[in-house]
Amino acid sequence: MKNMKKMITLFLLAAVLCGTAACGSNMDNNTTDTKKEESVNENTNTDDSLKDDGIVGETGEAVKDGVEDLGEDIKNGAENAGDAVKDNADAAKNDSTAR
């Protein structure tokens, strides 16, 4: 049983090593930088109305909007909880003074 666990662990480690090694790149940095610069120069647009953010930009905007909505919901929930505590405290105080 111990040997079986060691073998499974060894195979898992080998799979992880192969998986991470497969993601590497042999491209020269100078070639990559030149291609990126050319791509940026081709895609640069001075008119913002024609600018396309692409899927990454749209996803970023969606995440930003979701976070803003979540923040507002948390703020409203905290305010409602505070109001409920205050109302309960006032009601308890009125009940104790009514006797």
C-alpha cells in the first residue's frame, strides 16, 4: 500500500511537471517585443468612439459593475441591519419603561 501511494504521487508529480513544461516558449524576447510594438502601432486609434475593448475589456467592465453593485448591496444591508437593531433597542426600551 505504501509503494502504491508513492507510485501515484510520483505519477502526479510527473504529470504536473510535464504540464508546466508544455506551457513554456522558446521565442526570442527581441522578436516578441518587436511584434508587440508593431501590433500596438497597428491597433492604435485616436478616435475613442471607434475603440473596441474586446472581450477582456468587456469582461473587466462587467466585473467592475458587479463589484460596484455588490458594494452598494452590502452598504444597504448594513444600513438596514443597523436600523433594525436601533428599532429593536427602542422597542425594548419602551417595553421596559411601560411596566
